[in-house]
Amino acid sequence: MGAMTEVSPLVEKEKIVVGKPLPFSVFSGDSKLLLAEGRMVESERARAMLIQNGVFRSGEPARVWHQEQPEKKLTAEDILAQLRKDYGHGQNGQRFVVTMAPTETHEAYTAWVLGIHDQTMILTAPVKPDGSFVGVTPGQTWLCRTFQVTSAFRFRATILKAAFEPFPHLHLEIPKQVEKRKVRGRPRANVFLPGKIVGGVTSPCVVIDLSVGGGRIAMDSATDLQRGQEVVLQTQIELMEYKFDLALKCTIAGVFGPSDPRHPRAAFYGLKFEALSELESLVLHGYVSGQLAVELNSLWQVLASASPVGGSEDN
């Protein structure tokens, strides 16, 4: 049985600030957790909900008791399920990621492109590794980078507007000049495919990007794979209403470890496919092409058609 922990009436509402991590956990009158300590208060609507429905907060003298549940030990399946929020389709899987920095030498932050409207690029507000929002001011010009299909794009964009409703987001002026550089020979698509790695160990994984030549996977960080290790990736791909069960021979080409601060228990690896059959190559090519057709939208067209400047394009 878990320890008994006390909570108290919700006070210091001024400490619930939009765009900052919550300094304490907030509970409803029946002791249900509304938002945990450290989670981001993402909008004024979320703040109002906490103030309206939050009756208790953690860390003060008792008024109501609730039973604290023992911490659940995460399984490999739990860890991969948590990735779905950030990597699964229907979430960020079909949006473009952009890194933003105020200067060339400054730390870069991640944002996601939501769309293009009236010569304006709309992005989610960039966040720091601790989950807090980066301070931005309209009129500033930020250095932006993104990668699409086989090319890297680099451009400077002026912030036109920063807003928190209905969620934190930015409006950037569409760049008139863009540097473009080809960095990959084969197209690679963002995906979210459940799978399994077999070889030395057998462990579930998810494929988060894929090309005919290889891909990138995420696994429980308790699983230790080494660069150069030979494994088999088992996964299923659906193509033109047919399902193909694949067992792809791979070499571990990159060991990136827990490189996403949002998912410290997930380790990331790069795969290089070895000796694919004709059928495997065709299935992968068709699947990747289909995913890219969904992803290619107005942003890519804007960047691809902008006036080239600076960097060179490899042939």
C-alpha cells in the first residue's frame, strides 16, 4: 500500500503562469490529479481550468487526504507508447520541425510548422529542454533551419506576432531568400511503425523515420545495442491495402542514446539496411514515397521556390 500524502487548499494562484512549468501538482476536490508538478501550463484556458477546478495543491498542511500510489515501473511498451504523443501520426508526425535560434552561435530551439496563411508561417512556440517557452518579441529576426526530403534549408525570418491563445504560437514572415543544400541521396519520411529488434536481444521498438537505405528507431534505453552490430528489424508495412510482414537485415549505423529530453527512457539508433530483396526494396520505396506525398505541403513549396542564396546544392 502506498504512503499517505496530504494536499491542501489551492492557494498562490499567481504562481500558475501560462508558458511556465507548474511549481506544484493541482488536484480536484475528489483528489484527482489535474496537472502534475513540472508540466507546462500551455494556455490561458488551461490556467483558468486549474484555478476553477483545482481545490488542492501539493506541499501544504493537510485538509484532504489521498492515497499515493507506488510509482509504476515503466516497461519497454510503456516507454514506446509515450513516444506516440510526439512522434505518432496525427500529432507531429505530419508536421515540419523547424529549429530556431536568435543568432548563429546561440542555442537552437524546436518548433513545429502548423501551416501557411497569407504570406505568414505559423509555428508552435519554441520551447527549452526544461519545457519552458523561449522569450520572443515581434520584430526580432531569427535564424531557422529545417530538413525536407533530401535537402536542408536555412533562412532568416522576422517574427510578426507571438500569441498564447488558443495555444502558444508564432507568426513568422515568409522568407524571400532561402539557402538550400542537398544532404541526402535518398528520400526519408517521418513514420511511426511498431516493430521488434532481434539479434543478441529481442526488444520492441518503433521506427520513427525510414528510407530504402535505412532508418531510425527508438527503444527502451535499458536495451544496449552497439555500433556495427547486426540485427533484424521486424515490422509490418501497409501499402495499397496489402500488409507486408518484413524482416529486414540491418547494421547499427548510429548510437544516439537518450537524445530527446522529453523521453529520457528512450534510446535512439540509426539503422543501415543490408542486402534487401527486390520485394523489400519496392515495398519500402512505395511506402516512403506515399508518406512523403502526404508530408509535402505549402511550406516545402515555399522553401524550394524561394530565391537561392549562399550554400550550394550537391549533385
